[in-house]
Amino acid sequence: SGKTMMAFAAFAGCSGAAIALIPTSTSTTSSMWQILDSQQPVQAFKTIFGESGDRGEYMDGYSRQSMAERCREDYKWEKKFGRDCNDFASQRADMMSHLFNDNERLWKHVSMVAFAEHYVLDGDGGDEGETLTTKPFDTFHKQKQSQQQPRNDPIFGGVVLSDWQKLSGERSSIEQKLADFREKGIDYVRLECNFGSADDIGGAAQLGNNPLFGARFDLLAEAAKECQKREMVPLVLIQVPWRETGGDSNDYFKQAIKCFANALRDARVESKQVILETRPPIGVSTREERGLAGTMRISLGLETGRRMFDAIEEAFDGDTVAGFCVAGGSTKGDVPTAMEDDTQNAVRQGMRQLARVRWGYDLCFWEMGAKLMLQPKVGRLWGNAQVGRDAARELFCVNAEDLADEIKDGIQYGFNP
């Protein structure tokens, strides 16, 4: 739209100006930025994600409304705590704080936690009710600050900047928001750009040919640059059609990654300090995928993961990225799009197999939210006195261990580098 073009012009207009890096805060722990800046990509990946690349990300990016829906529908908290959404927010803050607090076992398997913006900044107003919202982040940050160097399992805090495109229309707005995050000790910023359905886009070639899409890629790259100026790592989720048949999904993926890589170069963004995420171009519907035999889903996933790495390697043309996360689709909505767990793992493994051979590190890490980590059962257990709270904490840890074991174990058959 014209507004998008105007927003881009306003945001990118000053991009040529020399702007000094904002100094880092003095801390006993290394930030994600410092690790990626000072270490070679192979070592940096192992420092952040573990020697076997088996430490992953817990994603807690829910809006207030989505969080209340989860509490009501998944955890069945109305029966235990009444219908008041504020009570839900308070209970959930207590629960997440309990899951994070003094939990060394969890941090063996989880290296990153991404918080919705209101979990990070809501306490700034000083309202006692609002500061409850930030309790999980505050607890996590204390855990991070208490880690002494040298540290085998460092942890990193992220934030979901959901309105970055609106903020980008006025440069001072995004600069101030990112400065607030930096002051809070944020390591990485999640930016999402959804290009819409196949009908919205009109074919993969349009991503490269239509100047409106070009402006969005440029805007995304400029937002990533703004993060890097403040020594925070951008984690960029690009959404394009991924279940289209006949090779179309693969074309969308290749074109999107190519366009974004070009935009990053034009904006002088350091790709080795960027993390990427997309849904995988598997090219089959949810129903078709579910109907495949397990071995067929694994073959589909492995092949898709390898194609994805080939496209990334070609697009970045000698440069590398810090990591890659395979988004699995949604379990909610009228038409859930979530992948089968074995397909999603196979996509990760296909990418890791090629990355290990070509770049020397696994590249792909696991990320999980409500589907396999903060499952409904965790929330339901929380409502049952202290014994339930301890059981919720145990299940949360076990779920992280299972994800770590799955990605570490790999898939051995059918690979010829």
C-alpha cells in the first residue's frame, strides 16, 4: 500500500547517517550479541545452543487476550480461580515465575526464552497490578544475572515486537522502544512479517518483482539493523505460503529468503548476528500430511529441510546466519495448520545434516510454546496446591528434555552428503 511505501521512506531515509553503537551494559554475563560478535560462527552456535545444538527456545509470546483464552480453555482455570481475567494473569505470572525460578535443570535444555512485550515493559508504569505481569520476566532476568562466567549453559532473554511495522513509520518510536528493551537486558528481538496467502501474493515471482513487497523486505531489514545498532540480535520470522502443492511452496520459500538476504546486504546488516525462522515449504495439506505413513512423513521432512538449507546457502552467498528455527504452524483457529511432530523434527534434522557438512555447525534449533512444552496439562496441574505446582514444574522440565533429546538423537537413515 502507499502507507507502506511512506513508512519505509520515513524509516529508511536516515539509514545512511553514521550512528554510533549504543554501549553495552556492564554485566557479568555475555549477551547473545557479544558471543556472536566475538566468536566464529561454529563456536558461537555451540556456546548459545550447546555442544550438540540441543538447547532450544521456549516461546511465550501471547497477547493478553490469547493468554486469557489459554487459561480458560486449556487450563480450565475458571473452575479453580473464577472468571476474572486479572486473576488468570496473576496466576499465570506466578506459575511461569515458579517454572523459571532457580531451575538449573531447565537451563540445561533451554537457552532462550521469548516474552511478549507486555511481560517485559508493563511494570514501568508502577501500577501494582501491572507489575504482576512482568514477574516471569523479572524472575528469568534474575536467573540470567546470577550466572557467573565462565558459563556452560548461558541463557538469553528475547521479546516479541509485534507492532514493529507500525513503529517503523516513525523512526524515533522504534528507536525508543528498542532502547527500552536494551535497558531491560534483552538479548534478541523477534520480528514477524506475514506476506499473506498465495492469493494475496499472486505467485512467488511477485515477491521479487512487486515494489510493495520489496519495500516490506527493506523495512524488515532496516528494523533488523536498528536492533543490531543496540547490540540486540534480530530473530526474523518470515511467513509465506507453505502448504501449496506442485512445488509452489518451495518457490515461495526460495524467493522470500533470497529477497530478504538481498535486503539485509543493502541495509548492511551482519547476517552472522541474525536468526531466521519460517514455516517449512512441505507442499501438502494438513490432512494429507496426517494421512501419510510415519516413514513417508520423515522422508518428506528430511527432503524439505535439505532444500531449505540449499536455498539459504545460495541466498546468503558465502555469508552465514546464526541460527534457524522451524515454525510448526498453529494448533488454534478454525483450520489448524500445525505440523505433525515427526515431520517437524525431520525438517530440522534435514537442515542440520547439510548445515553440519557445509557450515560446520547444526544451524537449526528447536523452539516450542504451548504445543509441546507449556502443554495444557502443565496449567491444569498448577491449580492443585503445592504438589500440583511441583508436578507442573517437573512436566515443564521433562518436556524440554524430550525436545532436546529428539533433536540431539537425529535421524540416521537416508543421508548422503
